Amino acid sequence: MELAQRRQFFRRLKRRIPAPTTELQYNSVFELLIAVILSAQATDVGVNKATTLLYAKANTPEGILALGEDGLKKYIKTIGLFNAKAKNIIATCRILVEAHGSVVPNHRAALEALPGVGRKTANVVLNTAFGEPTIAVDTHIFRVSNRTSLALGKTPLAVELGLLDAVPKRYLSDAHHWLILHGRYTCTARNPKCGGCCVSDLCEWDEKANYGTVG
């Protein structure tokens, strides 16, 4: 996709959603971090249902540590992999208290040193909480990037690096959210809504004509 097309691509996404943000519910950087850890292989809707109850009881590293691993599990048991996530969250809270004064760090190395926090989670926190121009490649962004030919890659890291190069600088801070929302609601895995897609004429997917009027 040429530069002019990429500019038009994100100009249209911005026009549709001027101020995109995560659909995870949070009121602090710490709440965001825990929600993102929980969101791995889970839906935002499911995470929000669990954290609404959890954060009413404990929404600080100290508060969650006071719950203990078993106490935390009671709040997140509806979420996939909750046993492993509970263990990681308790360990992360302990590190935040002991090494960071209970404050979520704002740099990648420290974030990725936290249990349960990989590159994707760190990217979400850096982008959403701290305004860094990072892109966390989840299944939606991976699909949209490859399907449209915006950024081709066989791995999430390859797509991330491709997007960092492909996305015009003025749109980079919000690109993460635009692409996730586009993949979640328009460029879906099954039955994508190509007929109503605002960037369908820019998309290079060979099969788009099979999913409604294009253009």
C-alpha cells in the first residue's frame, strides 16, 4: 500500500472514530495493567465484568496482595487461564510494591520484567496509559494488517515492526486502537463487513468482493 493510500486509510478511520481508546474499563494505570494481563485469550466484555467486582474490593497492588492468590481467583474465575493469571498478578503486585513504590513503570524493560507482562501487554500500557506510539498486535490487528496489505507479516512482531514503518507518523499514537476496533467490528474473521467498510477501496484483499459491494 502506497503512502498516499495509507494516509487516506487512517484519515478515514479517524473520521469514523475521532478519539479511539480501549474498551477495557479502568480508572488508573494499575487497573489498566491488571485488565490487560487478564485480557489475554479473553474478551474485553468478560474482563470488564470481572474487574468491576474486583476493583470495588481491591484496586491497588497492596489491596490485591491482601486478597491473596486464592482470594483473587474468586473474582477472576470466569476468565480463561485464571489460575496462571492469578499467580502472575500476585507476583506483579509484589514487585510493584517492593521495587516501584506501587507505581506502574512507564518504560518497556521494567514492564516486561513483570510476571504476565509480555511485549503486547507492555505496548498496550505504554500506548494507552502513557501515550507512547506503540502498537500491540493482537489477533484483530494481525488479521487487518495482513488482509489489507497494510503490513504483511507471519508473526505479531513482524507485523508490529511493519506497522511502525507503514503508519504515517501523525496517526501512530491512535493506530493501535483504530485497527483493533476495525478488526473487532468491521474486518471480522468471519463474514467481514466489506460492503460497509470505509477503507474497502484501499484494501488489497482478494476475497473482499465476496462480502458485499466494495468501494
